[in-house]
Amino acid sequence: MELLIPILLVLVGLGLIAVEVYVVPGLGAVGIGGGVAIVAGIVYAFVVAGMTGGILTTLGSVGAGAGLFYFLWQTGAWDRFVLAADLRRDTDADAREHDTRSRYLGRDAIAVTPLRPGGIVEIDGERVEVQTEGEFIAAGSTVRVVAMDRRRFFVRLADALPEHGTGE
């Protein structure tokens, strides 16, 4: 009879944790209250029933907690705590994208829109969003793709660039 109160406290604590997982999202007052109830039940068992009762209550709490964890795992409730999306980058896809994008480097293009400093150019019939290095370029001008980063291509006026192989 002296272990009935600690056992009830532990069961109430486990029940509160289960309510926290299923009903109340996040780690809030209900889950913390459940943890406090479990600890209070174990401490009460040590005080009232001595070392043996306290150890038995602790082992029972660990076993019941493991059972609750297994139940949550099997029902899929534990999936709420685990991020399912893979956040790693695909290096092969990145390399393919870089190779595809780098084919524009050094190519001449026609400005479809005014580049102020961003706009659209056409390279071999394909429209590409670009950015100048700060200057404005009128629509219809010939530009050359001089650099790229992860998201953008950078262009300059083609007639302002030295020709390749002239030694300038």
C-alpha cells in the first residue's frame, strides 16, 4: 500500500507525457509536469519505502518509460520529433548544374530587357536572367557573360571587352 502513491505518480507522469506527444504539440507545461510527477513519485518511494522501494519504483519507471517509448515508436507518434527531409546537397546534381550553367561563360548574348543592373538576355535562343556589375545597359546591346555564382550570371558590354588572343 505504501508504494501505491509513487506508482500512481509515475503512471500519471507517463500519462501526461503521452498527452504531450499526442495532444499538445511541443515541450510545454504538460510534458514538464509529467516529468516532475515521475521524479516526485520516485523520490516519494525512496522516502516512504526506503532504498528497496525506491529502487523498485525507479526500475518500474524506467521499464514503463521504455514501454511508452516503444509504443510511441510503433504508432508513428515519434515521427513528429524527427525531421524526415534530407538536407544534404546532392554533389553530383550540383556538379551537373554547374557544368550546364558554365556553358554560358564567355558567350555573347543580346540584352532582351534593359539591364538596370538586372535583366534578361538571350543566348542561343534561350533567355537567361543576368546582372551587370553595376552599370546600366540598354536593351538590344551585345553583352558577354564574364562570371557566375550560384544564382546569377554577370555580364559586361561586349564591345568594352578586349578581344581574346589580341594580347591586350
